[in-house]
Amino acid sequence: MSLDVSPALLEQAERGEVDEAAFVDCVRTSLPYAWEMISSLVAQLEVDGGPFADNQTPPPDEQARGQLLRALASDAIRGALQRHFGVRLAFQNCHRVAVFPLDGSEERLARFTSVRAQLLNQSPELRDC
């Protein structure tokens, strides 16, 4: 799954620095499933006010799964999304995405991203995701 980069945005990149808001908009339109998931988790975190919000529902199809993997596997995309939403993103498997506030929840983030948590989050139905 690649980004749908407009000619204008590509021209910006070829000239030098890219406007991050334009890049984020490119991500939003190119990866709508990933955008919606992260947006909804951010909203859930804001409403619930808990230590983090996470998704545990598998994507509906391989295209959606690909969008999520693309968004979270790319350092540039992930970083831009974190800055845009003002959160820290964490990822355990093909669908378990979490958003953490930037206000010092490092202990919970460390637990979520630990080797132990990764092992405990495995199941046979996720083997091929």
C-alpha cells in the first residue's frame, strides 16, 4: 500500500522541505482506514481520559490491514501522525494499535510494548495477519 502523492506534493519534496500538514493530508486520503482508526482512538482517549486507548478488532479485509501496517511501519508516517494528533502510537500486531497521551504515561507504554505483552497478545487466529 503506497501513498497517493499528488504532483504538487511530489514537486515540494523534489524542491526540499515538505509542508507536514500537506503530508498528513496525503496520509489521511491515502490510508483512510488507518486514519479513521487512529482518529477514533484519539477521540476515545480524549473522552475517556484513561491511560491509553487501543483497538482489538481485526481489520475487515486485507486492504484495511495493509493500510494500518503501512501507517505504523513507516517512521515518517507514524511520526507525522503522532505530531498531528499529539499522542504516542504503539503497535503490537496486525490490528492492536494504541494511543498514549504525551503527559508521562511512559510506564504504561513500556508495559504495552514489552516482550511480555507481545507474547501475551498472541493467538492462533493472528498467526498469518
